[in-house]
Amino acid sequence: MDAFALVPPEWTKSATHAFDFCCPSCKKPPIKAKSVWLNRRAPVSTSDRRRKYQEFYLCECGVSWWGWSDDRPPSELGSK
């Protein structure tokens, strides 16, 4: 699966909004997802003119969820 494909994968249709930016069912982080898709066709502009995107994840447990790109916590890789 191409995360940047223009057509969304079938599993995104049942995705729920996860407010904690992890799987709402098993609480695994997005790094553990089986598949990822970024909705680049419908960005939302914030009040400070920044764009945010929906990021869709298919968890190892089979649950699909999404969160806003600006809600993603900072990466641990960038702090070293």
C-alpha cells in the first residue's frame, strides 16, 4: 500500500477519529500500524495558515483509525 496514493484504501472507510493519536482499541502507537494512508487531497487550513492532513492507520489489531497530522506527538528520533 502506498501511503501517498490518491485513492483511499478500503479499510479507511471504517476508521474512527482517535483523539490520543494511538489505536483507540489496543492503544498501540502509529509506528506499529500495518498500513498507513495520508489524505493529501483534502487539507484543512488552521487559523495561522498552516495545513493539516488526516493520517489514517490500520493497526495490527485490525482497527482502523485516523488523527490530524498536527496532533501527532514529536518523534523520539528527532530528540537525540
